[in-house]
Amino acid sequence: MSEAIRKAQKDGKCNWIRQNEPEIWRKTHKFLQVSGFLNFRLTRRFADSLASQIGHIPFNYKKTRWAQIGELNSLLFPVEKEKLPELVAPGNVLGKVCAEAASETGLPAGCPVIACGSDKGCETIGMGVIDESMASLSFGTTATVQTTSRRYYEPLKFMPAYPAPIPGCFNPEVEIFRGYWMITWFKNEFGYKEVLEAEKNGLAPEQMLNRLLARVPAGSLGLMVQPYWGPGLKHSAAKGSILGFGDVHTRAHIYRAVIEGLAYALLDGLHKIEKAGKIKVREVAVSGGASQSDEICQISADIFNLPLHRGRTFETAGLGAAIITAVGLRIYSDFAEAIAGMVTSERIFEPDPEHARLYRKLYRRVYLKIFQATNNLYKEIRDITGYPEKA
């Protein structure tokens, strides 16, 4: 735990500036998220949505306000109160486009700027996830599973449920660092053939990689991947692993095992959310770049053994922000009405019962035991090699 605290403090940009550039910190007028800075450029007002306050900042997530003196995050990330922006509830007007911003952007002066939320929070709304009967899967560079709840609870201890863009709600979340960046990793390290074929045929390399998935049966003939390609805050020594190699395995098996491993990790995250919240999720929705692949969506539906909804657009963060804005401007009376009018499922992937049974056995009897069996070995590797670097 002490290392996790040190890493969190080290990642806090306010701490680095205070320690390394004290004169700059003394002259700093406001300490903002990127969203807050953009809001200021648009409106000349130092204000930001409280649903955008995700990061190494002095924010009390349970009470959805700036942390007060003595509270944990005020100790980890000390920022003077006067340096912090005003917080605005999502859906409310936080300012209007100023004349300077209008001249630079082409937006009409006086146009209202609505407080929205974080990218993942907006994705969740953009997929229509407004209660705990459904979960949102984000197949992006960082993979996440989250739901929308009116209660605050932590699926992983000390990892907060973030404020949702729906006022009064939270987004309990589990995050897989690196996530579907692993597709890029595989493409760069093992997919040269597919990259060349894609260039020749005018296709995206990922479309060629999808063909690898179709060559391999469910379960990848026992090849298992634990996708910890980047250590997390809770497991700072963790590494990825590929288990179960045999002479039958090819590049295609490795690629499918990577995709299956990511889905196993997200399923594990969903189970942590369900346990902490004492809930049962009935269906999942997916967005993000990798969700464009029918093969990846079907594998995920089989591993979750739940219907998986894919929206008409995979860029659901933008759609979610539009939904929040539409509610804020009273174009719709509430989020349920806005989602009914703006969110459309392009396809629902139903799980294959035979594949789901196979995946359930591999998940319960193998995947869930990999980290427990290898964690001490990861620590030994770290002590010997110095990687990952200690905080």
C-alpha cells in the first residue's frame, strides 16, 4: 500500500510542479484539467464539470466536491483552494462562448457551453447505460467496464467510483491498463504480413487481423493470456503472461488468446462490480475502436455469456456528450427520453452456448488462478531485473 501511495503522489502533476518548480507553482493562478482549460478558453470562466474530475487531484469522489483539509486526496494532492476551478453539475451551463473564442473557432458568440463529463462516463451514457441492469465495455486503448449507479461503492478498494455525467449518479469502474492497445502491440510485433496485405488491398490492418481470429477455435486450444501489459496501481509488480504453449500454436492462436484474455479481464472486473454493488448485470454494451470488429464482439459476448449491444457509432463519448447537452438544453426532459431518441443498437451479439460453456471452464478453472499463481514470481522478476520500476 505504501508503494501505491508513493506512485499516486508521484503521478500527481501538482506535486511535481510544487517540488521541482516552486516559483512556477507560486505564480500559478489556477490548476485545471484539460477540460477546464478548454472551458476557460471558450468562456473565460474558470469552471469545469464535476463529472470531469478524474485523476490525481484533490477531489472527494464520494461527496462529489473538492476535498477538504485533512481528507485523503487533499493530503495526496495538495492544491490551494483558490487555485481550483468552480465545479458545475453536468447538464448545467458553465459559461457562454466569448467573442475571442467565437472569432477563433467560428462558434457563435454567446452560445451556451454545457458541463458534460469524462470520456468513459460519456461513453457509458452514449451506449444507453443508465442503471445497474446493464454495463458498458470500452474497447479502447484503456479497456474499462463500468455501470451507472445511484450508490457509491468501490469495486476495488481505494479505487473510487467516479461521478457520472447523470447528476446524483456514479460510475463504478474497473480498468485494464493498456487494454486494446495490445492489438497495436501484436500488429507491430507479429503482424507485418497482415500490414503488408492490408496496404496492398487498401484495408485497415485490423481487418486482416480479424481473419486470424476466424482461423482459431474458441479457447485458442488452451493458450491463455493474462493482459497485464502495464502494471496497475493495485498490482505495481504485475506483468503479462502467456500460458499453455504447444507445437500446435501459431501467431493466430496468440492473437485470439490476447483478445480472449482481455475479455476475461473485463469479465473479472464486472464480477467485482457485481459483488461490491450486490447487483446482477443482465446485458452489456460495447464501444471503442476494437468494437468495430464483429469477431471481437462475438468472442466477448461468448465469454460474458450475455447479450452484447453495439451502437450505430463506436465513438460513443461524443454521442454521450451530445445527450447530456440535449438534456441540459431541455431538448429532452430527462436522460431516459434522450437515450430513447438518440441511441440506436446497430447489432446485438448473442452468446454461443457451446463456446460460453468452454469459456466459463477456462475462466473459472484457469484464468482466475493465473495471477494468484504467478504474483510472487512477478515480484521476484522485478527484484532481479528492476522492471517495472518501483515508485
